[in-house]
Amino acid sequence: MAFAWQAHPLTKAGLGIVVSVAPGDMVHRVGFRFSARGEHAACLTIDGDGRIAIEAWSFERGHADVRRVDTAAAVVVPAQVIPAEDGRIVLLRPGSGTHEVTVITPSDSGGHIEHRVTTVRAEGLRAFPSPDPAVPAMLVSYTDSRTVIQRLTDEGLEPVVGLPGMITKECRLTPDGRQLAANQIVDGERRAVVLDLTNAAVTPFAHDVGAVLLSSPATGDVLVAVDTPDGVKLGWLTPGDAHARVPGELNDIEGVVLPLAVDPAGDRLALKVTDGARSRLLIHERRTGKVREQPIPPGVIGFASAWTEGALRVSYSAPTHPSGVLAVDPSGTAAEWAEGHDTPETLPWCDARLERFDGPAGTMEAVVYGPDWRHNKHVLIALHGGPEAAWDLSFDPTLQRFAQAGISVIAPNQRGSTGYGAAHRAAIVDQWGGPDLADIRHLLAAVNTARHYPRHPAPMLFGASYGAFLALLAAAADPPMWSSCAVVGPFLSGSRLYADGSPAVRSLLDRLGGCTDLDDDLGPRDLLRLGPQIQAPLMVIHGEHDDVIPVEHSRALAQRLTADRRFIYREIAGGEHYPLSGRGGSALLDEVVDFLLSSVRDNLALATQTAPA
């Protein structure tokens, strides 16, 4: 069993977060948070033109009441929204060293009132919900290696407790939230502590028993990750215990495990298990030690969850359902979408399925959209970014748009992808464009064989970020075997990215060995060297203000490619790392689809003209 550690909301994983924009009038939801007692939720929504708004959810009447909240000033990702117990929403707008705090209150007329409370000067600022209706949220600021927790009230901010270092995973030990368990990290050393918000006391746990994950306010117990000779285990304890109780069946789960929530009585624990490209929901019965699977539809559980007397609610997404809330009855088998948005049920979302493909080092799983790729005219292989990422059965607006155009989409989780064990993930360490490229080339050959190429057109190719780099390598490695290629935000090589990347990007390259040159038939994975080998019609898109992969990489590639091919370079003014999710992103995605399909048509027409009589 492995553990998934929930990232800080502002942390970028890998080579940037790729947030797809929703096609048409559909909204894509990000940043879900539940209130402390789980009766309210809030999130950000992104529409088809990249406009961002706030959405407020209430479950007080047993079903989801949802309202859109438009703010006077623009909201940008990674803003944070935190729902309060009385229906208010706290909005944190991040800045460079300063962060704006706004409280949004529902009005009697059905609208809302915005009140800018203050601006906080800090290196980092986040918030967690408060169970007290008079306190919309608790704020956690970090500056100069010191953390301060402040209470947000109608009058402003009230400092509660300060301590050295940084804290993570703060969770309630009491129903009123006056005592918290948390991890305190000072100079790289972690210890579990109790924070008393009534007297500002910081008390270490009686013994070093592991990292705090979550708690049961009803019982005061804490779920911890315990280091044992057999690896990291899940265990329960109270802060004064000398040893954690480590249930055997809880630690025999296969897959990547993320604890979600404890029921109001403290008797049951809900866990998300990542099983390749889909999620499973497990319930651990603390009294018996048993673990059982809770039926849910195929899809992906998010990070947000809340367990109330009425239901276990989790943020959830499925191929035909944009991110929303799934309400689960843990005592039975019912699992229902807490609808509440105004999406017409007739919108033509395409379902996805999982298929396995043989690879040079074993099988690999892929998410597949659309008609049977063996017989459909148009097939596209889509490569994910990261590289520590994976395609899954969540709603993906970009892949949906391809499928809506009649394209069969194969989205593989080649070596280097997450969710398939440590060996699969680590296969590309010191080998960027090695084992993963071998998997894609093997997949290409298998697809062409099954489709009786050239009876059917060769596949199209798409990738973003690291996936763009990998896609261009694939197009260069097998030049005549691709019908067209479109990429978003590629980099030229690991070494070139290291030379002009941010500290976070350099750290990733160091950790994964992204600058190591490969010595094989293809040679060093440098697109300035390999790019001219690409024969397929090519579209490269890059945001002018990409803060992950500098736009100069695509500019240099565009200058290197000669004019004896169909090549389009689109630099998006003001665009960021994934311009398809920015303003005008929906139209830009349409342009990508048109380019890919028209290239196939042109290739077919040329083949017909040059075929022998």
C-alpha cells in the first residue's frame, strides 16, 4: 500500500497544472472545499472562455442548492474559496507577498455582498474552515520561517497562536475546533503537535508516533502515518498514546490510499484508493477492523470530502459528468450525484472506457473515448503532462472536444505515469524520452497493425507540457507514421529547460534526472536536433506568459523548422501554461481540432492523387 499526500492548494506538481477549459456553456469546477460540518461547499468554476467565478453549495435542505457568485474584481487560479457554516464564503486572492481577504455574504434578495476585510502580508497564506458560525474561517500565514494562525471575524483578523516553522494537516480534536492536531515542520524535521486555540499553547504529542493525516472530533482520535520496519502504516491514536493502533486489514489495501473523512460518531473511516485510472471508495469499520468497498460509479474521487449525519459527500468526476459532488449512503449502496447546476442532460458528452495495450515492458492502461478505434476513420493518441501524472476517468474537456468531433481518443498511461506502482512511475528517472517514448512507439505500431494501416489513416497526436515534448519526440522517431500533430507548451530538452526554468522546475529536473542524455539510436532528446525529422503537419501553441516552460522554447523550434512542411506556430498573447483554458480557449481548441482533421483530409487527398492507376 502506498499513500497519497494531499498537496497544498497552491502547490504546482510537475511541469505545471494543466486545467482544461470546458467546452460550450459547461463549467469546469476546481478547488472544492467543504465547511467544517459539511453542510456547505464552495469551488471555482471555469467556463468555455476561461472566465472564473465562484460557486456556493448548500446541503441544509437535504439536496444541493447551488448559486453562482460573480465578484466585482476578477478571480484567478490559484485563488482559494472557503465556505463558512452560515453560508458565507471567504475568498483569498494571492499576490506577490500580499494576499487579499474578502468575505462574501448572501443577501436577502438572492444576490451577495462583498466585504474586503484586509490584506495580509505573508510569503504564503491559506485558510481552513471553522465550525463556529461567527468565524468564517481560520487563516494560516507563513513568513520568515514562522507560522501564525489567525481567526477571521467581522471586525478583522485576530491572532490566535504563533509557532516556528510550518504546519500541515491541521484538523479538529474537539467538535468546537478549539484544539487542533497538526504537523509542525522546523528545519526539515516534523513532529505532531496539539494546538490549543484558547491559550495559544503548542504541545508536542507524548511520543513521536508519525505524521498527522486527519482526526475524529467526536472521539479525539488521530489517524497517523506510522513508520515501521515494514514500511509506512496507517494507525489510530490519541495525542497522549505511546503507540499507534495499526489495524491489519486497513494496511492490506492494494493501491494508492488517501484517507478522506471520519463519520460523525468516529466509528468509520472513508478512504480513496487510486486503482490505475479510476478511484475506489473503501469504508473501514473501526470497531471490527474490517474494510469493505462502497459501490460508486466509475470515475475519480477528488480531495474534498465531508461526512455528515445524512451522507458522505465527496468531490467527484466521471467521463460524462464534470466535477461535482457525489452523495454516498455508507449504510447501503446508494450513490447519487448532488446535481444543482443547470447543465442540460442532452449535452453530447462521450463516455470513456479503460483498455489495456501491450508494451515493450508489460501492459499499459489507457483511457479511451469514442467509437472503436480499430474501425473509426479518425484516431488520436493523447499524451499527458507531468511527467508525474496520469490520465484518468475524470471529466476532461479537451478529450471530450476531440471525441465530440468523431475522433477515437487513446490516452495512454505509459511508463512514468502515476497510479501503477513505484516501478512504473520511476521508470523514466534519468531517462526522459526513453521508456515512455518506447511505450508510445509500441502503441503506435499496435494501433496501426490493428487498423490495417494504410487502409485507415495513421493516428493523430496531441500532447501538452511534458506530453508535448514526448509527442514531438514520437513524431520525430517515426516520421511517416503520424497523420498530424498538435502540441501545447513544449520544451526543447531537459538541459535547455534547466538552463532557463524556474527553481521549482529545476528541482523537478534534478529529482527525476531530466537532464540526462540518452545514448541510443535516436540520440539525445533535443528537439532542435530532432525536430526537422518530423514529417506530419504540425501545430505548436505556446502562451506568451508561460511561467513553467518559457515561450522561447517554442520560438526557437519554430525558427528551426523549415518551410517545406505544413507548420503552424500560434503564440497566444497573454496566454499562460495551458492557453486552451484561458480566455478564448474554447475557440482555440476548435482550431486545434480543425487543424488535426484537415491534415488527415489533406493527406488522404494527396494519397489518392499519387496512387498508381
